[in-house]
Amino acid sequence: MASSQLLQAGNCMDKDWPRINDYTPSSPEGLQVSIDTRQDEMGHLHPVLVVNWNIRDDGSVRYLTASELHVLVMSTNLNLCVRYSFEEKLSMRSPTGEKWSLSANMLVDPGQTYQVSVFNIPKTKVGYSPYDVSTNVTTLACPDSKMQMTKFCIERGSLWQPNISLTAVSEKSAVAVNFTPDTLCEEYIVIVSCSTYQDIRRIHKANQKTLNVIFHLVEFPTFCCQFDVEVRELKYFAGIC
């Protein structure tokens, strides 16, 4: 009775949108949005946007030809949509006596905010009652325990244990920063700070199991005796974070 289609980004506009319709279906209702994690065929865990909505059980259902889900990535304006097209007119309720229910799942990224909208086709005229139902949802970021084991976060160091240490090198009037690199990251920035002063170095893993970076104290103000150390991952084998 219904077929679904994932439409490409930027290609979500209804081809019949210029047409003026005297009768249109009511807006959807009961929009429910949640974030789950699910495994793919390879066993990798991914965050998934789960969306459910209902078709209103009123007479306007006879004019319903399709129902669409639009997902907008707020940080990039990337727009994806899923369309359910109905091959024949729907009855007011399903054969089980319940409201018609639609659902869709879509892969998402941790730490992003999405605007989720559903609406029925054809749309109402401009200035008429709203035809869509929308809500925003933000996925948990990689530091959250629910996301740490996803493929996206693992590739960006969520399981990395750097074991950072700072030791004095007296004969060189310097301090040495030692840390364990991530198996998936090739390049790092090491920052040593004292008060408002920072010294920043880049280092490549080059197949080493422990990395060592020397910071000479002559580069710091003479009053510095306590230092803060930060190590940032830069370049991953799977991409740039």
C-alpha cells in the first residue's frame, strides 16, 4: 500500500509543490523522536535517529498521497528526507483499528543537533493551517558512555588512554611530556601552559608506542614552576577530526 524512498540531500522538494490543491490532508500528529545505537552487518555500532509519527484519523486522509520526513543538520544545513508514497487511498484507520503509523531510521553523528519535521502531501496553501510537525534533537557527544563505543567515536579517540606524564630534564633546563598515542591517530598537538603563556608543538606517531616532546624552560617566564599539559589528536587514519 505504501512505498518509501530515501531522497538525496537537496532534492527533498515535492515536484508538485506549485500546484494549488482545493483539498489537502491534515498535518501529521504524534511525532516521537529518539536516538538509539544499532549494529551494522560488520558489527560496528552507530547512532541512529528513530522517528515515529501518525496519520490523523479524519476525512482529510482521502486526499493524502504521501508523507515525508525531513532531517536538517543544523550545523551544515544538510537536508535529507524519506518519503512514503501511497499507491491507493487510505481508510481513516488501519485494518487493526489503529491510526496509521509511519516510522523511519537514519544514521546520525554524535554531538550534532537535528531539526526533525514530518508533513503530509499535498501541502496546504500558504497562510492556511500549519501542515508540518517539527522538533529538535541533539545527539550525545563522544564522551558520553552511550556513544563511546560507536564506530564514529572510536575512530576519533573515545577509547584512547594517553597516560600523560610531565618530568623535569634538569641537564637541559627543560620538561618532557610523555604519552601513549592512539592506535588510530597519526598526528598530535602537545600544549604546555603556564599562566597565560603557551608553548605548542606538533608530533607524528611514526609507529612509536610512546611519544616524547621536550619543552625548554627558557621559552617560559622565569616565575613558571607549575605547568598544565594538553595533548590533542589531529589526524586519524579514518579522517580528520
